[in-house]
Amino acid sequence: MTSTGWWFQAKHGLDTRGPFPRRRRRTLGDAVAGRRVLITGASSGIGRSAAIDLADAGAVVLLVARREPELQELVDAVTGRGGKAFAYPCDLNDAEASDTTIGQILDEHGGVDILVNNAGRSIRRDLAQSYDRAHDFERTMQLNYFAAVRLMLAVLPGMRERHFGQVINVLSAANLFGGPGYSAYVASKAALDEVSTSFQAETLDENITFTSVYMPLVRTAMIAPNAQYLEAAALTPEQAGRVLCDAIVDRPRRIGPTFGRLQQLVDVINPERADTARHRRFKSGI
């Protein structure tokens, strides 16, 4: 595990080892120099921070997000530091635009070595407020699941042909211990997690790794509308970006907070107790 991985585990309870620790001592440069890394949601927050670190380490970063000015600013920042970056403005909610963009990326760069599915939509709305809002579930699935799957289906043939690749899915720690009030968001991320588990089983002998990052709270624009998070403990975007970099170095199957993984175990052994804990957390407003 990298030093950053140990720091996150100690400070935030993140376990980057996965079920089978890999005894590697690579640097980020060893892992990504010359590699083509596609990052969605790259214009700000976690994606932006990870892109800078990866480009500094020698990766060719392929940046996808809706906001073209912010993407171009990031390209300028990366190239100004001597790195290689390319901007691809795209609204991934639009399936046709998504297909066109990934086709352009593959044509121009010949493939993608590492895909980071970081773009996401979060909605906080409890059940009582959701009865007439089925579209909330459709919107979150469109970006968090269907858009990510479209990208995976586009890049995986090349990865399998080259016998190398990694797909990193930025999920939520709530996928481990539940997310009452965030049912649409958590369910969409769970779907992405499950499809990746199936894909991993099919590609296990092809040197392709699907890494699920159960990210804890990160202080980005996504959580800004929720007042209860103003004083909550949270990673900075820079810290969260380094978690993604560690995932590329170590290539674990899963990364997540230790307390979340313990809660997941409780859920398997005693689901009633886990449901009670989730109910109390929901009633307390957490």
C-alpha cells in the first residue's frame, strides 16, 4: 500500500487493501506513466484533483465533463506543469453525445487504459417526499449507472485485447452501511457496483481490475446544499483525489471505510440490527 493509502486508513478509516492485499511497492509514476486515463466529472472536485496528480505522474489524462470553460482551464493548468491533457466536453446524460465523445476519444488516442467513473448526481429526498418523483430515480440511474456502463462497454474491448486495464467506480460509503434519504443515489451506485462484479468475474484472467471506491463524505459542490454537512467531517477534494491515485497504484478490488465494511458484515449476519441502526440514523437527521 502506498503511504497515502496508510494515511487515509489511519485518519479516515479507509481500508485500501481489499480482500487480498497486493504486496506492491510501485509509485504512481510506475503505474501511470504513458497510460491513457479517462476521468469523468473532471472539471472540478475529486476528478480535477485526481487529474492533476495523475498528469504530474506522467499519465495522459482524458477529461470529460459538461462545463467546457472549466475543462479548458484544467487542460491549461496541466500543460503548464508539463503534463498532457485533453478536454472532451460532454453531457453524459445524453446517450448519443456520450457515444460520440467516447468514439472520438478512442479514435484520437487508440484506447483507454484506465477509466475513472467519477461523474455523479446525488439527490437527498426521503420516501415521503418521493411519491410523485419517480424521475429522481430515473435521473440518477441515467448518469450514475447507464452513462458509466456505456463508457465501460466502449473501452473494455480494447482493454481485453491488450490484456490490461482498470475501471475505477467512485461509489459512496453509504453503499456499505445504507443511505436513508438518499435512496435514488445509493441505489444507482449499487447497480454500478453489481454490474462491475459480474464484469470482473468474466475478465479475472485478463489483467483487468474493477475497483469500487466507497468514498466517504467529500467537501465538494455536491454536498453544499445539505446544511447538516456544513460541520461534518469530510475529505478535501485533494485527499479524495489521492484515494483514486492509490487505487490505481495498488489495484485493489475494493476500497472503503473500515467502519462501513464492518457494518456490511453486521448487515449479513443480523439484518434486523442493521435496519434498526439505519432507522435511528435517519430519525436523528444524519
